[in-house]
Amino acid sequence: MRQATRDDIPALAALKREVAAAAYGAGHAGPALDAWLEGHCGESYFAYRVGRKDYHVFVACDEQGEIVGVSGYRRRGDRADGSSVGLYVRESGRGVGSALHAAREAHARSIGCTRARVACWRTNERAREFVQARGYRPTGVGYREQTTGVRVDQFERDL
């Protein structure tokens, strides 16, 4: 586990696009999903976040040094907003997501954050189960993703 660098940006964008396309593509394939992937999974998405003082982006690498997961958050006052970066892991069930999630929360606590927020597409049951198993509860606040029209729910917990 380490902090992402500007050199990681192409790999981060490719990973997020691969994972997001697989997670959301089954129910939302088509022009709307393609537009969402273009806007949220390109290099510019990570170029805006990596290296800024209010964003903290972490990567997990395999034994060969290839990036296999990315997560992070944006500090907003005393809250770590994980929905600003997300959590994307190439292969589930290997503990990479759990390790990234734990690193994100530990870092947030170390700089004074007392709450954490994440967001999940309503159609992504695995993500919703993942965060709820870690103590996150629905806030009752959400929004409709502009490009795809999918509902996104927010979850929070104390750190």
C-alpha cells in the first residue's frame, strides 16, 4: 500500500475503467454508461485528484508492482469523503479492497477526520454490502447520477 503518484495516473484510469465497466455494464450498457466511463474514468479524473492537499489517493500493488487497486478520499472539514475517489479493485475476494479501505480510514483518522462517507450505485449490491459490513449506514441522502440515471446512495460512519 502506498500513496499514488502522478506517474500512476494512466494505470489508475485504466483500472477504474475496467472495474467500473464490469460492475455497472451488465445493467447499464450503452451510450449512457460509455459517457459516464469517459467522464469519470479518464486520466483527467485522477490528474485532478493525485497530488492535491485535500485528496489522498492510495494504491495497492501486486508482487510485480502492478496496481491492482485504488482508493482514497477528499478531506472535507472533519469528514473523509470516500465518494470523491471511490474504491476499485481488479479482483475481489483477495483482501485488497479491505486493505485499501482500512488504509483510507487510518489515514483519515491520523489527520483528524472523525466521520467517513462513501457512495454506492444502488445497483451495485456488492459495494453496498461491503460498506455496510464495515459499519456504514445509509444517510437517507442520495442523488441520481446525471449521465446514467442510476440512483446513488450515501453511507456514513464515525471513525
